[in-house]
Amino acid sequence: MIGQSWGRRSRLPQKLLPIYWRDEDWFRDVALPKRLPRGAGRSYGDLCLNTQGILLQTQGLNRFLHFDEERGTITCGAGLTIGEVLAVTMPRGFSFFTCPNSIGITVGGAVAADAHGRNHYSQGSFGNHIESFELVRTHQGSVVCSAEENSELFHATIGGLGLTGVITWVKIRLKPIASDYVEGEKKKVESIHDGIRLLSEWHEKYEYVCLWWDLYSKSRGVLVGANHAARKSVEATGRFYSRLSVPFDFPRFLINRRSMKLFNKAYYLFKRDALFRRPLKNYLFTLDQLKNWNRLFGRHGFMHFHFVIPRRNENQVPEILEQMRADGETPALCIIKRFGEVPARGALSFPIPGIMVATDFKFCGQRTVAAFRRWEKSVIALGGRLYLAKDLVLTPDGFKTSYPNWNSFATFKDPLFSSDLWERLMP
Amino acid sequence: MKAKNALVFGASSQIALELCHELARGGTRLTMIARSAMRLEEIANDLRIRYGALVQWQPESDEALGQGLERLDAFDLVVVAYGVLEGPLATLIETNLTKVVLLLSQIVAQADSERPLSILVFSSIAADRPKERNLAYGAAKAGLDFYLAGVREQCRATKIKIITVKPGDTFSPMTRGRNLIFPSNATDVARSLIDRFPLSPGTVYSPRFWGPIMTAVRMMPRWLFRITERFRRI
């Protein structure tokens, strides 16, 4: 079976074997080839691929085990998607403390990538709100991990790229919300310096803040900030999953520098400084309004450049953006967020305090890869790091420099687990 | 007519499980019977959390079966979803055929012929035409089809409706690691069934597109069928 990652760069065949029940025995078998748990396959790079071995698909572990409405915790199977969980919890007044920006990813995947959202500044990442989970390792069997129990394994598994074992269920603290709507503000900004300064200022008044930036110009950005609405909404939020879908791979030429330039320009021109009120799902999960949007990039897919620059060097971010702008690649959307001081729990967690930038680039052959390599060098030279869940180009040296905890992580990695990403970073 | 009270045998099998989801969503009270108590408990919790469903369960035993049969009058839908695809020949015949036939004979004998009762029994498209792979499985299911057709005739004057369900290739623990043709999700199979409620006695393919395909496969001359077998991966 062909299993691809969301960026659809790899076309190598993958062997997918689904897990449906956590008491199944076959996936604990030592004799199986090297394995990797895989959720919805929504990571962009090669994190969710394992060409040499097998993929243990966890989407069959999609059952809620316990929902404690008094304490605000939910215990759910690792294969449930963020959208499926929210569909159950939001009508009862709960959301995640950290909503990753896609409803399609699984809970287990969010733990393994230590996913973050637009409110990292105040709430940290997904791993910061986990109470415990069960991990199935090849030699130890089932291990329940929490901050108190098996805490080293707990910290290694958060952001652990799925390499420490199969996560079967996760217990998460939920955030009580009064309404499933958000209220906020949009504002155009005309320089990147202003934008980055305002990101911090807005975080004082808004919980979810991000800056959309036009990588084709030097002076177009839209800052969006929002809080949960305080009063109960009367409007129905409607279905979680959009009906709009990209039915097939679009021809590759549709996304080119000219069309994307026009798109970004139009996006900027149609935005007005305004206040808004809209459903949380439309605000946080913007891209999910169009199912299979990755098909827009055509059959060769796209690459994602997602990095963070630490606070001490964040005045250099405009220079990196300028480098990306001047390099002649084809960016589609560029999003900038600020990461706060909440320390990440995982050994390989991505967030560090500073400025985070995420951009999709159309894949245009080796040229794109070479450009990514150049930018990667600049990012790492500034003490920054790339997000492993979206990466395709990071070199072993770059990995070891930017993730200094790699060594302590490697001791907790299950020896029978592997992934294409790991093979590349630790050959 | 929507089912109010359903009794599900083999509830932890993937398609039956999804059917339970669809029924619970629609407000049906469920009584589930299957081998593993741990799995049943997990399903029941899930259904309660998602839909606030009224769910009971019991691990499979003669006692549980006896109780189910005693209360048969309370149900208006019975689902029988026993099946294994791999294993020794004796197990294949036992689980797919003998066990189901014995169960059905008891149900039909117990059921009140004046009360409406739909009995959904899961067969397979593999029963429609023998092929090298799944031969024993197909044969057992074909035997079941034959039996069901007979019972259906037997019950034609009563309000008991016997429905043979033939799902196509479906992603499930049963088909893990196999090459599947036009595979569907168990959810789609269950939805396609629920959409067609109330079902009239007879055979239904699920999802629907398998109906015309299997008609063609059944009517195909043998030489042509052999050629198609050669090109198929399954």
C-alpha cells in the first residue's frame, strides 16, 4: 500500500498494518521488521514514513475511554483525531488548552510531535497538558507514563517522533470554554519589524495570535488575534468537517510565482482592519475548510520550512525572511507566531521561546532542496531549529547542534522502532 | 421504522462495531455480546461518551445467550456478525457456519412470529463465487447463505425478516495486511446499511456498488472468470 506524508514528496511503497485494539498481540512481536506507529499521516516530511520496515497505523484505536467533566480530563485512544475529540467535548464546554492548527491529526501524533498552536505564548504546546499515556514497547510491554510514573520515558515520548513505542491512549487536561466562538481583531501591518513587535503586544490582550506575511513583498502582513468569546453563543457552529474538497491532484503549473504573488496580494487587499466573531473551528483550523488541500500543489507535492529563532536573535528574523524572499522559490502561505516561555516537556520538543515561521514551498526539484539547505544553515547559525514533523532536509550535524538533547533521547528510543526521518538524522 | 432495541452478536467485529455506532447515534438501545469482555467494555464506554447511548454488554457464554434468547421479545433488531477469515479449516467452518446456523435456529425458534423482528446476518461477497483464496471461508459463508435463504422462506408468513448482508472488502482486523479490491471503511459499510433501513427480507450488498459487480461476477463464464483471476492481486 502506498502511504504518503502530507507533503507527498516520497513515493516509495510503505507497508501499513492497522492496530484496532490495544490488547492485540501481533504488534508486540519482536520478529516483525522495524516498525513505526503512524496516526493520520498528516506530518509533512518523512516523520511518518518507514520505507525499510512497517507502519503500525493507530487510527483503529479511536475510542474514548473516559470523560471526567468535573475535573475536565479526557482519556481517549491515540488514534482519535483532534476534530473527533472536539466534536465530543465542545458541546459540553471543553476545548484543548493547545489546539494544533489541524483537526485531521491524531492525538497520538500530537503527542509524538509535541504539536503547538496559536496560543503557545501562554499555554505551551500539546505535551504541556498531558497527564498520562500508555506506551507499548517491544521489550517492556505496556507502560503507563506520567510526570510521576516513568517520568523519563514520559518526557522522551512527548515530541518523541513515535520512536519510543506505540502510544495507545492519552489522558489530556481540557480547557473549560464558555462558548465555541472566538472574538478578535485583524490588523494590517506594513513592516515585518512592526509585525514582530505587535505579536508580543497582542499576546497581552489576545490568546490566539498569528501573523500572516506575504513573502513576495516587504510590506504586507495581516495580524490576527482572538480570545474565546465570553458569552454562550446561540448560533450553531455546524459540522466540523468541510464538504469542500480538492478532488484530484491539480496540475503543477497552477501554483507558480505569479499566481501565488497574485493570491497573496489579493488576500492582503481584501483584508480590512476589523473586529470579528466566528466559530473557533473556522478560526483555528482555517486550512481544514478545504479537504485535501495538499493536492493543490500537484503530484510532486510541496516542502515545508518551519523554524524557530530564539529570543536573543529574533531581530534577525527579517533577514532570514528576506533571504527566503530573494531566493526565487515559490512560497504559498507564510505564518509567523511567537513562542512563549512555557518550557516544553519533551527531549526533542520543537518550541523554544522566540519567533516561529512556517511556510509552504512548491517543490521545484533539487533547486528547492538546495535553497532549504542554505536557509537551514542560517537558522541553525542563529541558534534556531527546524520542526522535525515537517522537515525533509535537516542534516545529522544540524540535528545534533539544534537539538542538544538528542543523546538523552536516543537512550529511550525503542531499538526496534525506526523511521525514514531517524535513518536520515542518525545514519 | 428505526430500531429501538438491538441485540448484537459479535459486536467487537469491525463492521458490527460501526453498526453499533450508527445505531447508538440514532438512539437505539444496544445489548452487545462478544468474546472479549475488555473490548466490549471499551466499546460501551465509547458509545456512552459519544452519544450518551444506553448500552449493555455481556461476554459470550451459554448463559449470556440464554438470557438474550429469553428477552428476545424486547428486541426488534438482531445482528449476527460472527466471522473469521484465517485459521484452521475446522475453525473456519465452525465460526462462519456452524455457530451462526445454531444460533439462528435458536433465535427463529424462540421469536414470536407476530412481533416484527429484523435479523441481520453477515455473509460475504466471497460466498458468491469460489476462488482459490478464501476457499473455505467462501464455502462456509455460501453454506450460510443457503441456510438463510431457506429460513427466509420458512418465515415468510411471519413478521420475522431475515436479511443477508454481504459487505465487500473492508478495512478491519480480519483483512489486515491483505491486498483488498475497492476497499471500504467499516463506517461506510455500516452507513450504507443504516441508510437503507427498514430492510426488506433478502440479500443486500454493502456498499451498494458491490451489487452490480457481484451480479456480473456470478454470471461470468468460467473461462472469463479464470482470466480475471489471473489479473487480480487478491
